[in-house]
Amino acid sequence: MTVEHAKQLVDNGANPRLAGDMELLLAISQDFVGSSAMNETLANAVRQIMAYMDTEAASIFLLDDSNEKLTCLACAGPVSIEGLTIAKHQGIVGRALASNAVQMVRDVSADGDFSKAVDDSTGFTTRSILCAPLMVKGRMLGALEVINKRKGDGLFDVADKRFLQVLAGLVSLAVHNAQMTGALVEQERMRRELDLAREIQRNLLPDQPAADFPVHGLNLSALEVSGDFYDFFTLADGRIAWGLGDVSGKGMNAAMLMAKTISLFRCLGKTVHDPAHLLAILNDEISETASRGMFVTMAAGVFDPASGEVVFANAGHQPPLYRTRTGAYSELEESSPPLGIVPGMAYTEQRLQLDGGRLYIFTDGVTEGWAAEGRMLELFGLKALLDKHSLLPPADQLARVAEALVRPGVRLHDDLTLLVIG
């Protein structure tokens, strides 16, 4: 039956009971359409249902997220059971859900599923119950229940049963739509928070320097936020402090630890110029507050453009890769533990004379990334890309490496971060 047909029945006065039923359905429908506050709308609906069906009480129970418990979200009557929680299969309500059928109990004292616990706790006396399941597209939502009919002989009849079934369909759609709207609102809220987190992370990374600056970096996130980071800044004596790290795990926890580590590095690195000592301080700070099991691998150092010397230390990060000006490679190994695992660690200082070569520091998202040929890049693949683009300026060379690992429509396997010095 369409809404227009229902309105015609009301206007024409045909079948007084049917016309009254339609008036209630139309009134409740308009409330559902015109309001986004589900709890308030359902509370108004149960009051109208109780008054129209002339019952002593009415209530709406909804399943919780675990799909195991029912909670009264709205009720009307002499006592309030709003917030009451029962097991999914408990009582007449549970039977309505289990059978997916309207339950009409004219005498609860003769029904073995009826529990007197609520009556005993509230002082209310239940004599008869009519309960309809709430379901949309095969998904059970809860139940609509009316108690103790006042009219006539006090017993619910087949017409009451059919009408409650229609009302249950209307309430089911309203609940479903409200839940969908709530989910969309929550998704939008989370999207905005992730956008903000991504913007904050982007602002923590250094600005792109001039093309002739001797240090350049690049960071691409596999997810909305990144656990990788890099930073560099010029010290008062002209040397350049730099660092690159990779937080264990992914998602918001990794992003928060990333933000803490890069912030500590930038703050402490301006006064602590010994990389090994700086990593030891960072390790102690992170060990105090890092969530269980989380850690940071990091390489950090200071580059002197005047002498071409790089002094650095490594906290569990994969070895930096040095390419000489003639194209020979060497991995700068170090076995110190990551930051945040055990406080009180000491780290080892290393020194390297660039002598016209370049030093590359990168996360495992680079070597474990998938190249266009459908295979993992690995270290030999990275070397081949660096050789291929060795004549490009440092920033352009890093961009060519990233382009080999980023393909339209394909999500990165892991965050991808590179830093080049020289």
C-alpha cells in the first residue's frame, strides 16, 4: 500500500480502524523521516504505539554490537526499563528473534519462556505480550513489544498481531537507516581525523630544499598516515644534522610514535651533535612511553659539506648504502638495537668520507617494494635504479626510484622513505 493510498483511506474515512491505523503509520513515518535523533524518535514512536493500541506498556529492544545481548532503547508505561539488557535468547523477546515471527502470548503465566524477573524488580504485572522481531535485509536488529492490552477482553487479537508486524517493519527501516547514517557520520569523522593527522605529519617533515642543497629526502605513505620519517636541518656551524626512521607496525599508533620521535630528534639534535649520544637519549625517552612491542629503527648523523665527512650512528636500521663516484657500493653495517626496546643502550659512531660519492639511507619499504616487473625490488634492484639515474640531481634521482615502485591504482606494500647525502 502506497502512502498516497493510505492518505486517501484516511481522508475518505473508509474502514475506521484501518483509517486510524494509517494515521498512526503516517505520523510515525513522518517523525522518522524528519528526525536524525533515533533515540528521541523511537521514544516518541513507542508512546504513540502504546496509546493507539491502548496497552499498558511498550518497548523497543535492539541488539548490541556483539549480536548477543538486547538492550531496551525506548519504552513507555508506568515503569521505565530503558537500558535494561537481556540475553539474545531470553524470554518472549528472545523467542521472537529466534523464530523470526510475531509472538502473541495471551497469558504469560502459562508460557514457560516468560521470566518474572523484570516484574519482580519493577513491581509491574505482565499479563499478556505481543512481540514482533525487527529485521532488515536478513539482518536481525531487535524487537518491538507491547504489553497488557486494555481494550475489550484484554486479549490481543489477530488484527493487533498484523498491525504490530507492520509497525515493526516501519521501525526496522528507521533503525537501519539511523544506523547507516551513524556509520557514515563516524566514517566521515574518522576521515577528517586521518586527514588532519596526515597534514600534521606532512608538516613535521622538512621543506624541500634548493636543488643544490646536499641533503634531500622523500616519503610516501602506504596508508593514510605513515610510520616512516626523515628530517634534516642546518646547524649553527654550517653542518647538517639528519635522521631517518621506521616505526614498527602501521596505523595511528605508529603515526603517533613517528611524530614523537621526529619531534624529539629535531629538538635534541640542535644541541646534541654526537649522533651516538643523541640516539641513546632518544632510546631512553622512547622506552619510557612506547606501547608494548613498539620500537623505532633509526639512523642519524651529521654531514659537514666543507670536509665531505659524515658522522653517524645506527639504531637497528638497515645499513645505509654508500655509492662512490665511480659506482662501487658498500653497505655500512651496524648491529645496535632499535630505539624503545631497552633503556640505557649505547650506540656506536661511524665515520665516512663521501669523496664525491653519495650516501643513501632508506626504509625497507624501498627494497621490499614491488617493481613494475612484478618482483620485489631488493637491494640489487635499488642499486640498478641508482646507477641508471646517477647523473641526475639527488632529488630527481630519488623521484625516479619512487616512480619505479608506485603504480596507479596499486597501494604501496609499505611506507617508502629515502634520504640522500652528497
